[in-house]
Amino acid sequence: MTVYDKLHKVMEDRNVEGYVDLIHENAEIIFHKSGNRFDKSEWAAMVAGMMGNPKFVSDSSRCVYENDEILVAHNFMSYPDDTKEAVMLVCMLKDGQIIRMETGATPLG
């Protein structure tokens, strides 16, 4: 199973532990829009909050490209504040885990 398939499955199942297991210990997560950076533990806490909220929804997702080193995916997301975004996700992979993740989001009207 690809990293994308695993990521998609844990998101659908709202499986926080499974999601966090896909993140490398030395991972760095970057939000392009804000420039905020998170390590694995900070990101894990955010993911738990997001997945615990039923209004945080991945409306659709597709893998643009994946190999052993990189994953590129595109998602349409809905958020608790009733906003929606198109989100480009780029992940650098190491040993089958995400070592660097960067997102770029475009608000949808």
C-alpha cells in the first residue's frame, strides 16, 4: 500500500494513531500560507483536534504523484468555520514515512 493510500485511509477512518505513525520522528510540517512550522509532536496534537471535530472533512482527495521519495496530493477540505479550501500537499518521504510536509491552500468561495 502506498503512503498516499495509507494517509487517505487513516483520514477517512479518523485514525489519529495511524496518521501519526506515518510521520517520521524528525518530521517538519510547514503551512505555506502562514509560514508556521511544526514538529511531529506539535502536529500530532493538531491532527487529534482536527480529526476529533466532525466539521473537519476531506471532501475529496487524489494522488497527483508518488514514488519512494515524494508524494504530491490535492484535496478539497471543509473546516469547522464553514470555509472550504483546495489544498496542495507535498510530502518528502523517508523509509515509508513523511519526513517533510508542506501545504499550500487556496480559499474556495
